Amino acid sequence: MKRIALRRSPIQAVLVWVAAFVVVPIPFTAILWATLGPMYRSMLTPITAGIYAYIWMLECVWLGCRPRWLDRIIGLPGIYVLHGVLGTGALALVIYHQYVLPSFGPAKTTGEIAFWTLVGIVALALVMMADWLDTLVPPLATVRSWLERVFRHEFTVWLHRIVLVAVVLACLHFNLVFYIKDLTAFIVTMDVTTGLVLAWYAWVKLRDRMFAARGKVVSARRVSSDIVEILVDCPAMRSWEYGNFVFLRLPHERGMHGFHPFSIANLPGEHGDAMRFAVRINGDFTERLYRTARAGMRVDVIGPFGMYERFIARHDAHAPIVVYAGGVGITPIIPTIMALSGTNRPVTVMYTAKRADDLLYADELRKWSASEAHTLHMQVGRWSKAELAEQITDGAIYLIAGPSGMIRDVRRMLLRHGVPGSRMFYEPFTW
């Protein structure tokens, strides 16, 4: 496999966030400040807040296109975190904007509809997508479970696209404000930018639907009571980095037309030309996949995405690696540790699951640990804090993969023991 020689600094991620929140809106506010009449200068602060909120909304739309170059810097989970924080920040600024700067007539109507649309989108995202909140507010898990029975995966995806409605309404809003609509340079800049972002979004979604890589299910077998292993052959995707994930959909199956992320559990060529996935039932999409997956089914594939190999390449080639994995979270870890075989790099894996049959690929892991000087610890049930802390090694880097609660607890444990965040990597699907 081709090794990644590029070594990126975490400062790049910081710069991405600074650019998104501060730098990108500056040209638009600068044009407004240069053209707004003296009579309205006293309202400059709430007007600026509204501009920032609107630009952040446009950025959310653009981030929804999953830009590949940005994935290489902060990873796709990082993109979705940025997406969520920008959307929540936009809502906060809009609340301030509306409270301090009332409008009238059609401008008021479009602004209020856009506001309540944004409120609904943020609320839906927090309840339906942000699994990490379950550990902070346990009743949300019950609410989500009920909502998932009412709203299928594809429906929630389309609800999130209502952000486009909020963007269009907000655009109409500032085009109708009497002291803004005559600022030709500002209006043209905002409208052209809006049109370009919406056009790009439409093209990307059309491209994903029409021109996604096509594959087919080679085999599907149950590996536990609620986990199915699926092999997918995709001629257009013969190589990927270890630890990568892709988005899959089954376009000919009812309720499975939306793309869903799954980690690839093998290296290229390890199962012929097929990608291996271990899928746990966790929502209506995976439940349908669990019930209906069979050989010959068409699969559309987008990707690959992920940063495991790039993260490891940033650090010293001889640095020990310590892995904390839980349940189906082992799937990106399997190809990662297999790719590192023969490098004389010490690797320790701490793997746990709730049930014995949820310890996926246990035989592969035992064979891997026996072949080289690696350490494997597997057990049913949680590790104690002391057992987790025992694996902390000088100069090591740490890979964490599993449920969001486990990731959070392991990170806190490592931080308490002085491990810097820059030496930890986790790629949760809690978006």
C-alpha cells in the first residue's frame, strides 16, 4: 500500500475554524460597512450579526457537499462538527439580530419564517444526529428511538435539506429590507454568492445520485445476533487508505436510497477486490440492510473518507500505538493494525464488547497478536479505569474507536494522565 508521507500540523484544523467563523464573512461585512448610509450606522452591530449568521448558513450548505480537500485536513467527522457548530452559532446570532433589529412587512415575514425554520433544523439535528448528547442527556436516546420509528432515515435527511429553504428565505429577507436593498454592490455580492453555493450543492447531490461508484453485494452473513458482515465489490474503487470509511446506499431497495457511512474492515486486495463491512443494527437504515442484504444487490459508493493513516503518518514512525476499541468500533482498527504488521512497531489493542459474539474478528486478532510482538487484550464487559490507564506508554499515540460514551471516557482518562489531545485520534459517526 502506498504510504502517506505528508505530515500535517494540527494548527491547520485551527486555521480552518478561524477561517470559517471569522475570515470568510469579512469581505461581505466590509462591503456593507463601506456602502451603508450614515443614518443607519447605529444599527451596524446587529446588521453585521445577521450577515455573519447568513454566511455561516451558506457555509453549512457548502460543508454538506463533503469537500474532499477539507476531509484531508480535519476529517469528515470534523467537517460535520464544524457544520453543526456553525449552524448553532448562526441561530444564536439570528436571535440577537431579530431581538435588536425588528423589521416590517414582507421583510419581517420572510425573516421570521427563516428564523423558525433554522430553529427546527438545529433542534432536529441535536435530537436525531448528535448521538454524543445521549451520554449527557439520557432521555434524548428514548426520544430519538421513538422518532426513528416515526421518521425514517431518508425522511430525516430531507428534513435537514430544509436549510436550503431557510437560506432562500433569509436571502429574500435582506433583499426586501428598505435600507439594504439599494446597496447594489452588497446585494449583488450576496445574491451571486448564494446562487453559486446553491448551484454547487445541487450539482454535488446530483453527481452523487447519478455518478456514484457502482458496486454489488458479493456476500452477506450474520456474524452475531445483530451484526451482519457484507462484502461489496466496487470496480471503480480498488484502493483506499487503512481505516477509511465510505458512504453506501442501495438505490433499488425501498427506504435505502440515502447514503450512510460505514467503515471498511479490510485492506485492499485482502478479500479479492471487495470491501468488507461489519454493520450493527442502529436505526432503520441498518435494520433494513441487516434484513435485506443479499448477493447481487446493487450498491452505490461515495468515498473513501477518513484520516487514520494520515494521523499515524504525522507522528514518529517508531512511536508505539495503543488502541482502545469497543464493539463494532473495531472495524477500522482491523485494517489499521494489519497494515502496520512487519514495521516492528509495538501495538497494543484493548478490545471490549457487551457480549462474547460481539467481539468481532476475534480469531483474526489472535492470529495477528501471535505473529509479532504485539499485545492483545480482549474481554466481555468494560475495562476498569486502572486497566485502561495501565496501557499508557511514553511517546505513544492512541486510537480510540467505539461508542461515543466510551470515546469520551477514554479521552478524559488519557487527558487526566497527561496525554496531549494531539496524540489521540478518534473518528466517531455521531454527527
